[in-house]
Amino acid sequence: MMKSISLRIFLLIFCCLNIYGQQKEITRQEYSDALMSKYQPSSNKSYRSISNTETFSILDGKLTRKENSVFEYLSSEKNRQIVIESIDGVTKKNEMIMIGSIVYQRIDDGEWKEKGLEVNGFIPSNIISSGVFEIKWVSKYTFVETAFNNQTVHLYEKNIKHRDGKFFHEKFWLNKEGLILKIESRSGLINPERLETHKVTDYEYDSDIKIEAPKMSLKKP
């Protein structure tokens, strides 16, 4: 009886290892190619990304800034973004809608105003630049096939420790269609270990997203 149970446990572990495989080290170029090239299918689908960013003081670890943003994408000419930023208890809300070459913006639920494409911060930086921390001390890039939300996905990770005593860790999940599902990054001090920033972005693919120009207030003569 005991032998039978032990055999079943062994077979279960063996199957799990074969399903999800082993983590392997890859090059920086392979990591960058996966993030950039496999992200492209997202631009052919309407999607919503929800990001939460926290910034902490490296002196005492206290939370100093929070940012919550929602970005909706229909096409290269139809986007919508809402950013809510809290710094030292003061909260500011910024909404922007891009229709063609026109950007509509309002602050703190005020009136909509028409802007040009030069509005700063309209396009969110959901893909973290691979140029962060160019002067590296130790860097490692890995890939593994694993489970995420009841599906098999590809998990890529980047770990960087650099000469000024800081670290940067990033990971992202891609499904078998090449669609990005989630990106998470952390940065801070190595010794003493202290978190400085933490950002998580989740992606939803929704064919029912609708983006239209807002109703503008009539200007008084």
C-alpha cells in the first residue's frame, strides 16, 4: 500500500515537472525580444491595462506616493487613460481621451479641454524600458513555462544588481497567443534591503471597449 502511494506521488511530481519545465537562463537580447516582439499582438486587440504603482522612502520605508491608472486601447487613434495620483495625502485625477490627432483632457472631474498630441504622459509606459540601470554589476535573465490563472504561460524575469547598490527586478507573463497578461517590477536598495518602487500592471482583452469624444461645454460668447 505504502509503495503504491509513494509511486503515485512520484508520478505526480514527475508529471508536474514535465508540464511546466525547468527555469532556464537566457540572454538580455532574448528577454528584450520577448517583451517587445511578443507584445505587438496586443496592439491588434482592444485591451485595458490596470496599473498600480507605489513609491517608498529609502530612508524609513514609508509610502510617499501612489498612482493608480487605467488605460484603454481600441486602436492607435482611439485611447483613453485615467490616472489618480496621491502624494502626501493630496490626490489628483487626470483623464485623457485621444481621438485621431486630438486629445481631450480634464483634471479632477472638471471641464473637458481640447489639447494637442503633445500632452505629456498620455501614452502610459506599461513596458518598462530595458535601458534601466545601464551600468550593471550583475544581471540575470530567465524563462520558464508555468501556470497562471488556470492556463500555461511563459514567464520571463530580469534581475539586475548594479554598482551603486540598487536592484531592479522585472517579470512578465505571456500566454500562448503572445498576449501579455501581467507585468510586475520592483526596485530599491540591496543593503540594507529596502523597496523603493513597486509597480503591477494587469491586462484585460475586451472587445466591448468603446471610446468616444467627450461632450464639451459650450463656450460663452
